[in-house]
Amino acid sequence: MTKKEVLKRARTKNHPAKGLTSYQKKFTELYSGNGTKAAIQAGYSKKTAYSIANELLKKPEIIKAIQEREKKELAPLIADRQERQRFWTEVLRKAIKRAGIKMDHRLKASELLGKSEADFTENIAHSGIENLAEKIKKARQRRKQCEKTPPKK
């Protein structure tokens, strides 16, 4: 095994973001929209920080690491589908029990719940391509017939 392979294997074992160097890992942790700033904070040279950040942000493994970090950070802040549905159902049911809550709140909650469950979508079977192919075939047949028959005088 070559020295390069040994180093790569060591980096993969030591870092959750597979295959990233310590600088790259730090860059992904510090990146928040400004690549140059994150590169400098990660320990890259100020002179080359802009070009390094530009290179790093083109690498799929860096992009993936940044997306995974952001997903972990935002997960507790953003309600998922089940949480939203529970909330809308709660508003709808509480609104039904309490006379003081306006009807528009109940209607909006039931509308949002219905949309989240795809109650208002229609599944339409479309056979346009098949019909189009048949129409083209018939049009070509008519054209051939017209070409065979002599024009009326």
C-alpha cells in the first residue's frame, strides 16, 4: 500500500466526512455563505483563500458535507410534515370545541390539512402521446392517398 493510500484511509477513519482533510472538514463546519471567510478561519492562507474556497465549493464531497451539517442544524427548527398535520388537526378540533375561535381559522386549518394529504389533487390519465401517434399515422395515410389520386379538373 502506498503512502498516499495509507493517509487517505487514515483520513476516512478519523473524520465523519469521508475523505476530507482536517482543513476541508473545518471549512465545511465554518462555511455559512462566505467561502473566503470560511477558508481563512479554517486555516488557509489569506492570499489564496478566495481561490481555495472556489475550488472547495465545486467538490461534491464538500457540498455534501455542508448540506448534511446544515440539515442537522435546521432539523430541530423546521416542522416536519407530521408535526404540521398534528398542529392543523389540533387547531381544527380546538376551533370546533370553542365557539370563540373564528370560522376562518377552522377553514384554513382544514384546508392546509387537506392539501398536505393531497385531498385536492386529481389524477388524470393522459393518453395524448398515443392519440398523437395515431393521428400522425392517419394523416400520413391520407397524404399518401392524396398523392396517388390525380387532382380533379
